[in-house]
Amino acid sequence: MPAQLAVLFCSVGVVLLFYLNRDKSARNSRALWVPVIWLGLVGSRPVSMWLGMAPPRTPSANLDGSPVDAAIFGALIAIGVSVLVARREKTSSYLAVIGPIILYFVYGLISVTWSPVPVPALKRCIKAVGDVVMVLIISTDAQPLEALRRLYSRVGFILFPFSIVLIRYTTLGRAWDNDGKLSIVGVTTNKNMLGLIVFVISLGVLWNLRWLLMNRGERNRGRRLVAEGILLVFGLYLLSIAHSSTSLACFLLGSGLVLATHRRAIRRRHSRVYLLGLVIFAVGGLVIVFSAGGVVANALGRDSSFSGRTDIWAALISAGSNPIIGAGFESFWNSPNVLIFQRTLNLLHWYHPEGLNEAHNGYLEVYLNLGWIGVCLIVVILTTGYSRACKAFERDRELGSLMLAYIVAGAIYSITEAGFRTMNPIWIFILLAVVSVSGANAGLFADETTKHRFPRRAKAILLPVH
């Protein structure tokens, strides 16, 4: 089938999926499209790349980025801020309960002052605040739980089908990695990013599908089940062909946590949720470390051994500019110390270590940029979020189970990938999880329009008889 015809059929299919999944009873704000677009852009290629306007790979371009992409993200942030200003009362209530997140970003802003590239670091910090803005738009919606459900569907309906079309009918969905092997990238730029965006969205789709299966009174349940089921099949297919072992493992662990928390043994004893999350984190962390130890080594021309990753970590630790405060927000890879790291790997006969621009460990990445202070702040965000998610599970089992899964899976994912970076899908969903459960425990994350939605038959029973 010609690529143009495949794209046309895909577009019609996407429209059909949106039609099947429509729910007129949900009254979400149109502003929800802002985080949908943000996450869609973060989980795919830059607009400048789609338009053939991406700047060449030069040191100055790596610092300044594309003006087209900067303008688009700047506009989305401006629109998002205006939405939050219009919801100022609820926004201020949320800001009052997410102290650890605010403290982390304030420290990141301060660290710009000692960055070797302060202007680019400031721009990155502004984009990082954009992640929080998008999360707050979702959480401050009049129907935040429905906004979450629509977020997963809308992003998935667009990214998943077009990824499959690009992979099967064009050369855009495939790319050659540094090891000379053909990899599946879909609408993204590399297989790990494809695996990541599919993992985080598919976890939410599974959550949606479980809800529809268990609640027969949901409106338009039949066709919504079809749409969500198709989307989950697309996600599982993409995960299977992306060969991103970390994302696949985290999806399985997160899905297991979501499903396990709805078992009767857990529902009756909420205290077991704390233990379950810790067990999954411990087991999952070990699985991730030992199964993905050779991923980076393969990409850079080394054998698939755990020693390859430890070489990278050891070289980065020794190249850190300041163990207490770091190199500055998102600044290490533009600092002179990166040359020390590259020289160390060259001595170990690594193949083109200059092609590496992340630590492949989220905690180490934060250490390099923000030092031990930044690592401690990340740990506080994760532990606070974990505790609040377990507590939120007692108030709202649906919300608590999913957000707990994102926090645990995100903490595991960041053991072998740089998950705590600006505009990274897993970081955005960690922030969403912490903000949501913080709001839920404070009574903020609640449906303002309809507390309960009964099926038509149930409503008929509840009507008074005259």
C-alpha cells in the first residue's frame, strides 16, 4: 500500500476512534487540549523536524535549539498560565500542597546562576516549569478524573496508529542506531523514547479499560470498550516491536500494581498497599538493572555486559563538577567537565563516547546537574508522593492505584534511564501523580459537577414514585 494512502486510512481510523470514545456526559474544559498537545509533542519528534526545519547538529544549535519549537512550547506555556490564572483559587490551593515540587524547581532556577551556559539553562528551566503548568491544568479541571481518562485516549489515538503506519509503510518509522542496527522509532526519534511514551500512555489505557469492564453502568460503555481495547492492542504491539526492555518491564510492573491493588486482599487491608509498592520497587529495580545492563554498551559499540554501564557511571561520577550543587540546571552536558568523561571512556576504548548525552540513570543525571542537594530533593518528591499515593488509595482507589503505579514505575525506570529530565514523559507523569494525590488528600482532586454518575436504569430506580 502506498504511504500516502496508508496515512489517509490511518487518519480516518483515528477520527473513528475519537467518535467511538466520545462521552457527552463528561464536561471537561477545552483547555485539556493544551496538555494533550504538549504531551503529544514531547512524546514524538519536534515540530521543526517534521517540517524539515531542524537546525544542524552543531554545538550552538544544541544550546539554542530550534526557534520554531521554542515558539510553539512558549505559546503553550503562555496559554497554560492564562488558564491557571483564570482558575487562580484552585491553582493556589494546589500550590500550597506541593511544596517538595516547588522547592525542587526553585532550587533549579537558583542553580542557573552557576551554570556554564546560564541563558540556555534558564530556557530549559522555563520549559521545565511548563511541565508543571500542564499537570496543574489537568488537576484543576472541573472533572479531573475524566480529564485523565481523556488525556490517555487523545494522546494514544494520535501517536499509536501513526507510529504503526510510519513503521510499516515508510522509512520514517525506522532508524539506524549507533551500532548499525535497524531500530523501530515510530513517531519518535529513537526506540527508547517510543517505548517510553507507549509505556506511560498504555498504563493509563489499561486503567481506563479495567474501569469500563468493571462498571457496566458507564455511559456508551460498549463502543468505548472497543476504542480503548483497540488502543491497548496498538500499545502492546508497539511495546513488543520497540525492543525497549526498560519500558516493557516498567509497563508490566505498573500494570501488575494497578491490577493487584484492586484485589480483595488489598482492598480490605489498605496498609498492604505500602508493602506491595515497596516489594514491586525492590523486585523491579533488580530486574531492570540486570536485564538492561548492556543497553547503552550495545548502542555505543560495546558488548552486552553489565560492566559497560558501570564504566559510564564511574566515568561520570569522576567528571562531576561539584558534588554538592552540581553543574547547574540541565547544564552538565554543556560544561567543560564532559570532556573529562569522554576522555575516560576513550581510554577504555569506547566507540564514539561523544555521542552520549545522558547518564542513563536519572539519579546520577540529577547529581551531575544539581548535586547531592538535587538528588535529595528528588528523593523527597518520590517518597512524599509514594506516601501520599498510598494515603489517597484509601480515599479513591481508582486514582490512588494508578498514581502509585506511576511513582513506583518512574522510580524504577530512572535506575537505568534519565527519567527526571525536562519534558520527559515519565517525569511529567511522576509530577502528575504527586500533584494529583496531594490534591486528593487535601480534598481538591474531586468532580465539581457530578459526584456520582448512575446508569439510566439506576436513575429510574432512584426517581420518586408519585
